[in-house]
Amino acid sequence: MTNQDERMRIIAFVVIGLVLVIVIKLAQLQLFDSSYLDRANATAIDKHTVYPSRGLVYDRNGKLMVFNNAIYDLMVTVSKMDPKMDTTRFCNLLKIDKAGFIEGLNKDFKSGRYSRAVPFPFLKGIPSELFAGFQETLLEFPGFDIQVRNVRGYEVEHGANVLGYIKEVDQQQIDQFKGAYEPGDYIGATGMERQYEQKLRGAKGVKYVLKDNLGREVGPYQSGESDSLAISGLDLVTGLDMDMQAYGESLMVNKTGSIVAIDPRTGEILALVTAPNFNPSDLRIDRDRGDAFKALLNDPLKPFFDRSTMAKYPPGSIFKTVVSLIGMQEGVLWPDRHIPCSGAYYYNGFRWGCRSHPYTDGVPGALQWSCNTYFYTVVRDIIDKYGFNKPNLGLDQFEKYLRQFGFGKSLQTDVVSESAGNIPNTKYYNKLYGKGAWRSTFILSIGIGQGEIELSTIQMANLAAIIANKGWFYIPHLVKSYKNSDHPIDSAFLKKQYTGVAPKYFDPVIEGMYRVVRSGTAQGASLLDITVCGKTGTSQNPHGEDHSVFIGFAPKENPTIAIAVYVENAGHGSTAAAPIASLIMEKYLKGGLSKVGEYREKQIKEMDIVHKVLKKK
């Protein structure tokens, strides 16, 4: 055999060997491995959104308040539906009728919000027990798929106004937050859910799945290399004390008004009570909440209106503390200045009344007995500092201080709906009376917190915190930290705000507030073993009974709680607001009530102001 023949034989063996390898591989692929056949039969790549777990919400003591519940939405891609599907069986499995089936598919495809080629929700919030049975038959209905997402559940029955609720996004929100939301997504609608939406919502993930022409799942696309994981939202730790919140709400049953409590050392909001209120579970999105929502919306007492932050109230006599402080800072008042009172303030034949009270020894005594004459005089001295005919200059300076106290503007808290209140200025009075046509005597009522002066309850509570701190405050805020995260809270909440009033001028005001509770107009707020400082107010109401107001803090030295209570139509500040404040402070500081506290609690809980007012209408 020649060398040429030998080479030809080797080449033939190599070729035969290669052919055998190819034949064996083809046999393996076609006869033994079905994965390539499955992929060859795949006709679609489905994109599945993986929804993140929404952040949880805790109170300051680690109590879980808001958690997540899984719900199941049935999605449909119209273009992939089987025209011959058994609609009767489909409807029976989901316990819907034919009209419900048609309604689920009947969308406005011309609007651009829906597409026949893109999945959209057919049926939302399928209960887990119904879903379990339907899931086994899902392959019988091409074009339909299950989307799992989280909705809110509540461990507490209180704080609906501050916790908020979620709702489905509307088209305006989809357009506003380009790419962040799709039809059927949920978004925070009110309260902390809305304010901290970006922190709570997390980030969506994506999963790509290969499906065959029968809608059966074949496997992951590109072995999952294009998939992304969902990122859970941040868990919020709030400054709220939910036990205090619940107790405050119980004291406000059959009353309208609000309670705000703050830790003056940090600005953390301890309680934010509005009355009337409702159970946050009433508006869970996995329930038929339509009737509950309608009832709340039509309630004449307006439970959706958060009176703790949105209502604008005349503060009444609690405002005398502010007039005292500004007067001393401006040098027109000194701590032991005595201003005689004969039962009224008189000017040019006019009379402004005052209550009968003992001798007032300067600022502490004037606050103790809430002398109107004293503060009519002081506010005139502030406004007329630059001359009787130049009230605009004094009022401008007065307004400057008030704004530094956080009045007449939003405090920039993290509470969603916050009223700025109202502080009248030169421009306002020029418009009301004419430029140069008004004097300090026209606006005396602002000296006792009446007239055009309006504050929100959270501003009143912040005033109590300012006095407790002798001139400074942190912006009141709900968020305390983020659980298991080093993500910082807004730096604005960690910066001290100053009023421009020297600390030394707060001492006589604090002494006066101490006397108010010890032996003055707010003895109903006194506590055993705890020194409480406070000021009552009776806010005049031209439409009915006056409103009951109280601000205070405790203990006198190194205060840990500042509070404001406003009870509409309850009369004097000592009638309802002061005892309510004392009960909350005692529970918070001592963990329970004394015998005196138990008696006060019984009186307050039996107080039905709402129905009393309704009977008079």
C-alpha cells in the first residue's frame, strides 16, 4: 500500500468519525433532550413585573403598625386569548357572571392606557382561597396570568389620619412619574403613605419567561440573565407612641377637635389625634371599601379633615404667652411690670371686658389669671413702639417674631396636609381699613389670640415645645429613623430653629404657666409628683359654644412632652382641654393613672359634646 493510499484511508476514518459524532449529537438533541424542542416551539417572551414588598411602619417602641398582605390580580393579554375558551367554566371558577367577564375585558383601548398586546388587570384582589383553586386550571386559559402584589394591613385600629392609605394610580400620576407606575399599581394617597411614598414603595424587579403557543411556561429567557430582583421599600420607624395615640382618640370620642403631643427634645411627634376619626382597616384596598369611603366622605363631622394639622383656630389666651415674650424682647414689657385692671380695658369711650381676678404681679401673675387688660396694653405697646401714628412699623416687627415662632406659614413638617394658619400684617390691615387709616386700637383682639389670629393645633403644640426649650425648637416630624438601614432622615429635622427671643425672658412665662396649673385657671391639669406648666384658652366662637384650648409641657425641669389640646364647642379651657392634656401626660410619664386621674378620665369619657351641639341645631 502506497503512502497515498494510507493518507486516503486516514482521511476516510476522520470523516466517518465526524459524521458519527454529528449523528449521535443530533439524536441526543432530537430524541432524548426536549428542551430545545420546547424552545423551538416557544412563540413569546413574557415580561413579568416583580413587585417589591412595601416598607413596614413601626411606632417609637418597635410596635408594628402597618404590614403587607399578599393579594392576587388576574392579568389578561387580549391578543393571546383563545377565542374558543370555555367562558362558562372560567366564570364559575372565579365566581363571576358573564357581565363581570365582559366588564373585565371592556377597556378604552383608544386612550393609550390599555393595549390588547400588553397585560392589564382583569380581576383584582382575588382572595387566597379562591386563587388556590383557580391556579390549578390557569393553563386552560391562554392569555391569562396571575400577578402577586402587596397591599396594606394594620395591626392597630388607630391613627388612620397619620398612617394614611394607598390607592390605585390614576392616569395623571402615571404621566407625572414617568416609568415608575403602570395601570393597576398602588400609590400612597394620604398620610405617611403619601409623604414617604418614594421610601416605602421600593423598586420593581423584572422576570422574563418563555412561553409556548399554548401559553405554557417553557422556562426563563436567557437563563434569567436579563431578570432583576425587586428591592423592598424602607421600613419606617416613627416617633409616634401608638398607645398614646389610641388613648388620645378614646378621650376624644363624641367630641370634635385635636390633640398633638411632641417630644420637645427632638421634635418627634408622639401623637397626632383628630376627632372624629376612623379605623384604618376600613379603607384597606383588599376589601370592598366603597361603602366605607362614601360614608366617611358624607359624614357631616368630616373625619377625613385632619383637625390636628389642617384646621385653623383662634388660639385664645394661650397666645398671651407669645405676646409676653415678644413684649419683653422688644423692651416694652419687663417681668415684674404691673398693669392695673378694673375689670375691663378702656380707651376713648370704648370698653373691652376682662374677667374678675386677683392682683397680678407682673408677667407670671398676668398669665396665671389670664388678664385681658394686661395683654391689650402690652400688644398696644408693641405695635405703638415707633409711635401711635406708625402702627405698621410695630406690627411688622411683631409679625417677624411670630413667623420665627412658626406661625403664619407651614412648619415644613412631614405631615402631608398642614395649614399655615393666619397672621395678619400691615398689608392685610391696609386693605381692610385703608392705608394709614388704622391704629393699634383697631386690632386689640390679637393681643389675646382672637380676631384674625389663627393657628393649627400642631403650631400650638410647637409653641409649648418652644417655651419648654426656652426659645428654640426642632421642626415637628413623624419619622424617627429607618429600620435596619443607615439611610438618614431629612437633615432639616435635625437643625435647631430659633425664635429670636432671649432665653432669660422665658423664665417668667414658665413661672406663670406653672402657676396656671398649680392655682390658676388650669388646676384640672395638675398631676401628683409631676410639675406641669400650662396655659388655658377659651377661644371665642360666634357660631355657638366657645372652644376649649390648652397648651402645656411636663415636667417643668427637663421637659419630655409638650402638648396642645383643642376641643371644639367645649367652653372654657379648663372644662375639657386641660384635663385631657393632664391624662395624656400622666399616662405617658407615669405609665398609668392616679385615683384623681381615673376620676378625670371618667368625666371626660362621659362628655358628649357632639350630640349636645347637634341638638341645638
